[in-house]
Amino acid sequence: MDASSRSFDTIIGVDVKGEMWSCIEIPDSAAWFGTRKTVRVDALIDDVMLENVGAMVTGRGGHMVSLSAKVRKQLGKEVGDSVRVTITKRKRAARTRADTPALLKGLLFGPDGAAFSPTHTRKGGRLYRY
């Protein structure tokens, strides 16, 4: 396992303002992600893969991933049950969409998980962006 992945055992259920939400909490996530903002991750929960999901801020300095009723049904588990989780950080392009006129930059990924880079060509005085 590399530095972009983390595995742990946890229980489904996060207490948010006195209510139990059907989420899994990622331990020590703020330090691992390097931010206290929402981040995109891939999550393998038992044998169910959740791709490009948002790890939301818990309000206590950590992050959580929400598990819908559909996902809980696939797992065969409910709030309070134990699961094995592997979280993988999503790879992003070097620059953000706001910095470049290539609107899809950082949103398209190859089979190795690396972001595609935009390019362009000129034909007949026109600019074509890919």
C-alpha cells in the first residue's frame, strides 16, 4: 500500500449534531489529506467500490464518506455494523480549471489514474483545443 492509500476497520455511523448518520469516518484524515475541506476519494468498503466520492468534513476536524441505502444494501450492512475500508486519494492535474482555458483539465483520467493534459493545434488560422 502506498502513501496515497489507507486501509482501516471502522463502524458504519457518525454522530453529527446528535444524529447518527450512515457514514464512515476516516481517522486522522485532516493531516493525511492536508486540508479540512471536502476532498474527492475512491473508497473500497468491504468489496463495494465507490469511485470519485466526496469525503465531507465532519465538523470535528476529520472527514466522512456517506453510505446511501443502495450501498448499504450491496454491503448487506446497516448503521452499527463493522466494515473494512480502503481510501485512495484522487489524482489531480497540476493546475486547476480556473487557471486554464481548457475546461476539462483535471477531469479526464487515463487507465493509470493520471490526469490527461490538454493540447492544441492551429489550422487555417483557427485554434483547436483538445
